[in-house]
Amino acid sequence: MQDYSPDYSPNGERIAYTHCLIPYYEEEEERCGVISTGVDYTEIFTINATGGTPFNVTNNNTYDASPSYSPNGNKIAYTQYDGNDTEIYKINATGGTPVQVTNSTMSDDSHPSYSPNGRKIAYAHYDGNDTEIYKIHHNGGTPVRVTNNNSYDVAPSWGSSP
């Protein structure tokens, strides 16, 4: 199994991460994290920082990856494949019904990061030619471009509150 993209909860007690649901074999390496196979193998899990039994947060048989805890630890933003492209969703840290945050037709939004006050989510947006960093209100709305260059901008991080 593959586990990657960890994110500590704000209180440091839990870790959210992407978990590949198939055993790791070299010939299977591309199946986790690559959507082109048409089969989705990843979910968002959490676990106590000291170890223990993992909890499947998303549990929805879609491609879910790159979790980011909200500053109060109640929500997790993540990347989800909706059948056409990837979008940013958020879900209660204890599971439940996901809420779609971005809605970019036929382009990919990924790698969310909550702002320190929890009001915004930064993310990478790929339009088929270039990847730029955008930000959006945590409940959705009109995205705002942050970067505008010819480089591959991905995996933004707001950092922590001073």
C-alpha cells in the first residue's frame, strides 16, 4: 500500500493522508495517483499521530488526494476526481457528505491549502497548458489567480499563523 501527502491536524494529534487501496507492486505503481486508468484507488484517511487504527474519511470510491486540515481541525479540503476533471472538495474531518468548492470545467484543481484564518483555500489550477496558483473562499465562489507565469506552480502552502 502507498500512503502519501500527509497533513498534521492543527493540534498535532491526527494526520490526514492519501491512502492507495491496492497493494504496492512495481507494475501497479502508476495506478495510484494517475487517473488515466479509469479506476480510482485512493481515499483520504486520518490516523492518530502516535499510530493506531486508520479512519477512512472520504470512503466514496473516487480519486481523493492531497488533504489539508482547516485551522480549527474540523474540515479537510482535498482533491477529488469528479469523472471529468479534478476539483477541490471539503469534508468534515470525521467523514460525511463532501462539499464541492471549485467548479472548473474540464481543467484540474488540486493540492488545496487552507489559509491560517480558514476563510480561503489556495490550490493549483491546470488549464491544459499551464498550472497556476489560485485562491477561493472556503465555501466556493469566484477564484482569484495568485500567480501568472510560465512555470509549473503547484502545491501552495499558506504556512501557519504567526
